[in-house]
Amino acid sequence: MSDDQIPADSKLTNSKRRWADEGKFLTGRTSRPETDRLPPGQHLVKNWPVLDLGEQPVVSTDTWRLQVGGLVETPLDLGWTAFQALEQTTRVSDIHCVTTWSRYDNKWKGVATRDLLDLAMPKAEATHVMLTSYDGYTTNLPLADFAAEDAILATSWEDLPLSREHGGPMRLIVPHLYLWKSAKWLRRIDIMPADAAGFWERNGYSMYGDPWREQRYADD
Ligand SMILES: Nc1nc2c(c(=O)[nH]1)N[C@H]1C(S)=C(S)[C@@H](COP(=O)(O)O)O[C@H]1N2
Ligand SMILES: [Mo]
């Protein structure tokens, strides 16, 4: 799906493009995760805000598929039952949104990204990943970050099925990068030989997005 099929002119989308242009929320401070749990320029929330492009697709587990393709030895095309039959993992992590909120201690259950990669087996030339979702959203990150120990394809949050507004039935969570890398309603994972920009990355946001180095925008 291309960018012009998603509501890229929504109010939030336009505001976030402008923040990228203006460098909004950059404090110029740095902090290290070992000593300071809250990344620079972030504030803590107890609720869990909903952020997306405005379309929250209805994805029934009857028709849900997850495909893994590109530079892999074994391309995958899994239905819900097959996905549930994979080893299930629990992780607790903090999340950090580029719009400056962070939320501590989220309990996720699902499939560890590294367990899925063990099945698909990325080829030696693989370096990056492109994620594509049911709403047309795309985002990119290095393969090593996608495969991080705490990265999880989450189907449950706080022991409840992941709600539709937060990306249910399944979303990615990569806690050590800003939350826009954590695709909701994930449909396809493409393993690539080079980096390429996803939706926000083409709209002024960082190719990598490390909250600890405050890599919010393209030039940071
Ligand atoms: N499919 C999809 N995933 C997405 C988005 C989106 O618009 N579509 N928005 C991203 C952004 S910008 C953020 S901050 C988080 C928000 O997740 P939440 O709504 O569960 O807090 O989802 C990310 N994943
Ligand atoms: Mo975001």
C-alpha cells in the first residue's frame, strides 16, 4: 500500500510532520539507561495513549496472516493457529513514544522475534527489516534491533488480549526504540539487504530512533 492510501493529512500526522521540521521536544540533554530510567525529554504516564494514523483496522483472527519474506531461507505465511503454536514468551518492558510520553512495566505475551527469525532464517546479507501493517503503515529498523532479546510479537498486554486500538490481534514491541518502530496490526516482515525508509522515516523522523540519544528526527 502506498502513502497516499493512508490518511496522511490527519491532524496528528500534520502536527508530527511540523514537529519534525521544528525540532520540537529536543532538549539537547542526554542520559544513560543504566543510571536513568526515563529517557531525556520524556514524561511518565500511567494510562496508555493511542496513537496511529487514524484508521484502526478490524483484523479477525480467522483471516489474520503473518508473512515473513525477503532475504530468508524459509519464507513464512502463518495463520493465527500456527502463530499460537509457536513458543510463547512473556516480557515486561517500558515504552517510549516520540510525542514525549513513556510508560513503565508493560507486561507482554507473544512470540519473541528471535524465535520467529529462527524459523525463517535470515540470509547472511540481511541487515534491515521493513514492517508492513494492515492499515498500510510501514516502519524500518536494523535486523539486530528487531531481533533484540526483549523484542516481542505481542498478542497480550497485562494478561488480556491486545485491544484493537493498540494493534490487536498482534503488534510488534521493540522497547529500546521509540514506539513508532513498534508496528501495530503487523501483517508482513520483509528482511532486507539495506535500510529503507518507512512512513514516519519519510516524514522527517529518524531512521533509527534511539530514545536514549533522543534520535527523534531525521537529522538528529
Ligand atoms: N500499524 C501502525 N502501527 C503503528 C502506528 C500506526 O499508525 N499504524 N503508529 C505508531 C506510533 S507513531 C506510535 S507512538 C505507536 C502507538 O502505539 P499505541 O497506540 O499502542 O500507544 O504505534 C506505532 N505503530
Ligand atoms: Mo508516535
